[in-house]
Amino acid sequence: MMTSHGKLRREKGSLAEYESQMKDLRAQLTDQIKILDSQVEVKQQQLSDLSDFLRRRGDIEAEYARALDKLTERFTHKTKKKEQWGQSVCQVWSVLLTQTRLESREHAALGDTCCNTLTQRLTHSAEDTHRLHKRSKEVGIQMQDELLKVTTELQTALKTYNQYHTDCLIADGKLKEAERLEERHTGKSAELGLGQSGGQRRSSVKKMERLMEKRHGRAQETQLKCTKARNDYLLNLSASNAAMNKYYLQDVSTLIDCCDLGFHLSMERVMRCYLTSRWRIQKTEETGLKQLEAAVTSLDQGGDRDALLQQHDSAFCLPFRFSYHPHEGDQVCEVSAESQVRYELETRFQQLQSRLAAVTLETEEISKTLKATLVALLDNMCETDSNPSPDVPSSLSHEPPGGSAAPKMTLAKRRANQQETETYYFTKVKEFLTSSSMTSKLQAKHDLLHDAIQKAEAVDSDPSRAQCPRSVRVRKSRPVSQFGHTLFITDILSYIESSGQQIPVVVESCIRFINLHGLHHEGIFRVPGSQREVNLIRDAFERGDDPLSDSECDLDSVAGVLKLYFRGLEPPLFPYDSYPQLLECVQIEEEMDRAAQIKAIVSAFPRPLLIVMRYLFAFLNHVSQYSDENMMQPYNLAVCFGPSLLRGLDADDAVARQPQVNDLVKTMILQPDVIFPGQSEVPGPVYEKHMTLEQEYCEPITEEGDGEAEHLPSEDEMEAVALFDYVARSPAELSFKVGELVILHSKASCDWWRGEVGGVKGLIPHKYISVLEGSERGRRDEGGGGGGGGGGSTGNLSTEDLQAENTTRSQERRHTLDTVRQGSFRPPDRPPFVQVERTVVDKEMISRQMNSVFKELLSRQPTMPQSPLTAAAAHSSSSSAAAATTGSSVPQAAPAAKKVGFGLRGRALFRPVD
């Protein structure tokens, strides 16, 4: 008990340290905003004081000019009355009066410039400063919110990691306890061996072996979950520190520059105009004016920014890095690429690499646009018709009062253009800051994964580990007895009631598949999958099979099946009568108040619906946490799921209300823990962030290998032809040339195969190859398809289905594949692939099997009118069967017999397509 309390205190200590850091960070960010606000007030006051000074100076200069003019007129009349004595003296006098008259005009021009032109310019500068500061503040608050979001995700990852590691420790303790129990049991059995019969001893030993196997499996599963949680925590930790560095070392300077945008330049132009007028008036004040010129020339926006940062060092200094806090006794302090998560991390690394390259390129393009926009904006600010040049004659400084209408119109137009350019510039600033911050976070994760994979490859290449047996887990199909109670129906409440499944099997299976393989997939739920593959997966579920029991399905198609399931529910997941009440919640501006109101409405829903909603929205929230990699922010997910989950009886206003529905679903994705009840309030299944293959549907397999990542066992290999040249980007990948023969072993992910080229094993990109017909693992089904039952499943997506769908996606690949099928393209030094040895197939048997399958499919929906697409598919399939009967140059693979699955027949799971 004392040990448990000590662990709890240490865990609370780690969380308390994070809370303290978060509190200090929020206080620091608040101080930054206050300092920027005080700076804009200082600038406003400076502009106001300078405007008042110039106005008063203009009044003085105007009064001085009038006095000089009166003086000149007075002495001009006096000299005309006097007798001309001394020509040279008169000339001097005349020059003196002329110079005084010119001086009067120059002072009048200076007074007008100070009172009108310069004060107007300063007024505009004050308006610009206020407006630019407001926009800069909005950008700064947004960047601070992003920073706080990253740190909050880090805190959540830490809590998740602590929880899973606690479970791991408990499982290890139970395993050790079982081992001690087994030792005591063995000793007692040896002592009492003479008194017990052989059957009793064997029964006792088997019972103890089952207990040990169960505890060992539980320990392995919790260790894997802990590893995933720790990896997620470390990645979030690295991303948080990268975001912190980016914000304090770059973004803060950028925000201050945005606040000062044009301020120093406007001040410089005003003072240069004043200096120009003064130089025309007083050439004798050169020394004093040079000092002022030096002061004006020394205006430096970057220097002022650095001085501000140095003056307020406590507010703008980079905080301490977030340090890694391992849970109780955990010695691992880095991302682990052990065998269970090796390929998952390698796939994520490839996706990160691609995403990072795209974001980097996008950031560079935005940066170029931003620089060009900044130049245009500053040029627009510098343009002013009221700033006379030093060489302009003084006679041009005065224009008639009626001649100022055109310049005013030009000035108004220029001001409008300037504000438009400002709006575009700040849009690009926001995009640049967001994109560059994302680049920093992705780069941090990329580097961490790169180091982890390199270390794992170094360990794998160690000769001492070459023949180390490893235990992998292969997911098996669900037992028939577990889901054979009720039929699939389109009313989810009735289905849950009749089947006893709290989470429908389609939802559970699709979410588990995406959790294991697709959280980092770019465009998940947004990019549409193959409609043909979606239909195949849907039909497999309707027959009672589980087509997602392996990882060879297309991720986008699996996501499409999940959306299709919820779109087909009637009534929808959110009842019709709650639709108006939920839409009213969108009017609430405060996020937490809106979530509380939604919770009050949702809490009245039936308990089965709440369990499904809680499970679904926790999963969508988890998907949105990887938006840096999968580009699916909460709003994007809301756009994808909103129409399927929430709709009213009146279909006419669905388009008009779609923005409100999207905002509502976005709130539910962001606040699932607030809106939906916890497991303590409503007992039932909850979504797990770090899933593994289900324990009860996994069996251990021991294999011998050379340290390479494990893959699903297959009895046959597949052959493929390289469509393009490919150069490996990492030691795990293989390079090959166009036309080269590739041997495929198994699928590593939706985009990668495990295979070999020229005897060298590694990863092969799926989009660069074309799988040859007749070489797939379907040959195994041909050999075993002679009876009424078969080992294959018509619901599972075969390699032929995936190959046919891939050929429809790319015109080049289709053309190349057709060329290969016609026998015109051969791999070098290889016989034609149609000559490869294959099992002799009874074509009549194949035809009979295919016809029986078609009849069974048609008999399931007797009342449904046959669509043109279905008719065409049936006609095409019948033609294929006839071709197999009459003979063909290439033997056709036998269709796999129906897998014994859930045992469900009758009503459809999805609504039929109209």
C-alpha cells in the first residue's frame, strides 16, 4: 500500500510540474500581449505629440512669414520714395529685399507643410499603427493558442502514457506472481507426486500453463500499449519543444515586426519632408540639421525590436525545454522502434517525409509571396505627393486652393489600395507562421523517427541477433458464436438491442483498422476510396464476414465504409427530434457554454446511442490530434461526418444549415470528454487511443528470421513488374529499374509491399509496380476450391480486386498492364509469366461455383430493382465464367467460397443506393 501511495505521489509530482510550467507559460504569454499593447500606446502618444509640435511650428512659421512679408512691403515702398543714391547699395538692398521675400515664401510653405501635409500624414500613421497592432494582436493570440494547444496535447499524452505504464506494471506484477505460483506448484507436485494420479498431475500442469500463457499475453499487450503511448508522448514532447523554440525565437520577432510595420518608415518620411523644407530655408543651419539628419537616418526597425526584446527579457526569453518524465521505473527515454511497432513507425516516417517536403515547399512559396507583398506594401506607404524633393523650386511649393482636389482623390485611392494590400499581407503572414510552425513540428518528429529507425536497423544488422526467434501476433477472424445472434438492420437502436453489440461490428472493425494503420494517412475521410472496394467491404459485412481482419484493405475505402454506414442509418445517429435544439446551440459563442448546452441535450438520448457517440467522437478527436500529418483538422472531419450524423426531416434546408451542422459537429469533436458521459456514468466500451490486435482473437506464432520486420505468413509469393524506375530513399527500401521482375511477400501497409529484387529483401512502393495476373496468393484458393466449402472469403478483398482497382486509377499503369497481359512485355531473362507452373484448374467446376455465387447474391435482395451497374457487373461476371468454361489462354482463378463468418442473413446493413 505504501508503494502504491508513493507511485501516486510521484506521478502527481510529474503532472504538477507540467501544470506549473503551463501556468508560467500562460502568464508569460499574457505579459507579452500587455507589453505589445503598451508599446502601441507609446507609439500613438509619440505620433500625437509630434503632430501637435508640427502644428504649432507651422503656426509659428506662418506668422513669421507674414511678418517678413509685411517687412518686405514696408521697406519696398520706402526705397521707391527715396532718391536713388549709390547703385551698388541699391542693388544690395534690392537683393536683400528679394531674398527676404523669398524667405517669407519659404517659411509660408514650411508652415503650410507642417500644419496640413505632415499632420495629415501623422494622423494616417496613427490610424495605421492602431489597425496594424490590432491585426498583429489577433495573429499573436492565435499563435499563442496554437502553442497552448500543443502543450495541452503534450499534457494529455503524458497522462495517457502514465495510465498505460501503470497497466504495464500491474500486468508484469501479475506475471511474476504467476511465475512464483508456478514454481511453488511445481515443488508441491514433486513432493506429492507419489500420492497423485497421472491425470490429476497433467490437469494441474495444463491449468498452470494456461494461466501463465494468459498472464504472459496480457503483459505483452500492455507493454505494447505502453510503448505506443510513450512514443506518442515523446513525439508530442519533441513537437512542443520545437513549437516553443519556433514561437519564441522567430514568431515573437515576426509579430513585433508586424506591430511596427510602416511606423518607422512613416516617421522617416515625415521628418525627411520637414528636413527638405528646412534645408531650403536655412542653409546656415547645416550643422544642426546634420545632427537631426543623423538621428533620422539612424531610424532602425530591427534595432528597436531588439532593444524592446532586451528591455523586457523576462517576458520574451525562451522558457526552459520540456523535459521527459518517465513513469515509474521506465528506463526507456527515446522513441522505440522495436519489432512490434517497427513497420508502423517506418510507414509513419515515410508519410512524415512526404508531408514535410510538401509543407516545406508550400512554406517557401508563401515566403516568396510574403516578401513580394511586403515590398509592394512598403512602396505604397512611401508613395506621397506631398513630400517635395530638395531640388523642387520654391515657387512650385504653392498651388492654388482649387488645385488640391485631384491629389486628394489620388490619395484616397492610394489609401484604399494600401488597406487592401495590408489585408493580403496579413493573410500571408498568418499562413507563413502556421506553415513554418508546422514544418518545425514535423521536422522534430521526422528527426526523432529517423534516429529511432536507424538505431533499430543497426540492432537488426547485429550478427548476434540474426537468428533470434520472435513472437508475432496474427489476428484471426471472429468466432461465429460471438456475433450470430441478430441480423444487420438500418435502425441502430434495434440492431444493438437484437445483437447485443454495444458498438456495431462495422464501427468497431473500421475504427480499429484505421487506428492501427491510418491515423497518419493524409486526407483520411476526405479522400474518397474506391467505390468498388467500398461495395466489396460492405457486402462482406452484410454476409457476416470481417473483411478487415487483415491489413490489406485500402484505408480510404475503409474510411468510406464507416461514413457509408452512418449515412445509411435511418433514423440517423442523432435523432430527428433533437435536430432543432442542437442547431440552436451553434448561436452560443463561448465554446464551453456551447458544449454544456449540447451535453444537456445529448444526455437525454438512449444509453446505447450515447455509447456509440462517445466511442465515435473520441476516435475523431484522436484523428484530429494528428492533423499536422493527416491534414484533417476538426472542421475538416466535421465536414466529412456532419451530413451523415445530423440531419432533419426536411431535406430542402440541408444545404442552408450545413455550416451550422459543421460547427456543431466540430464542437463535439473538440470536446468529447465534456459533452459525452464517462464510463463511470454510462458503463460501456470506450475508445482506446493505442490499440493492438484483440487479445482473444490473436494467436502467438514463433518464427525464425534474420532480424527483419515480421509479416503475415503466406504460402505463395507474388510476382510483379516495375512500371517505373525507383531509387531507394532509406536503407529499408529497394531500388529497381522499369521492367525488372519483383517478388512480393506480403503487404507492409496500403502503400508498401515487403519483397525482394535480385535476392535483396526490403520495402517496395505499391504505386511503382504492377502485380502480374496468375501469380497472386489466390492460387492457394484454386487448389482448395474443389469442395463445397473453401478457406477463402468472398467478402475479403483479394489481390485481384485490389489490382483491378489500382489499374483503373492510373491511365499509365492500365496501359502498361494491358501490354503485359498481351504478352508483348517480358521481364529480362525470364520466361513469360503465363508460362509459370500453376495448378490445373477444373474450368467446369469454376463455372458452377461462380454461377452459384451469383445466384446467392441475387437471392439476398429479391425486391430490389437491379441497377445498371449491378446488371453490368453480373453480365461481366457471367461472361468471365463462360470464358472459363469454353477455354481461355490464361486460366482464371477460382472464386473463393463463402467464409464461415457472423452467420447473419436477411436485412441489409446499409441502405441500398438509389
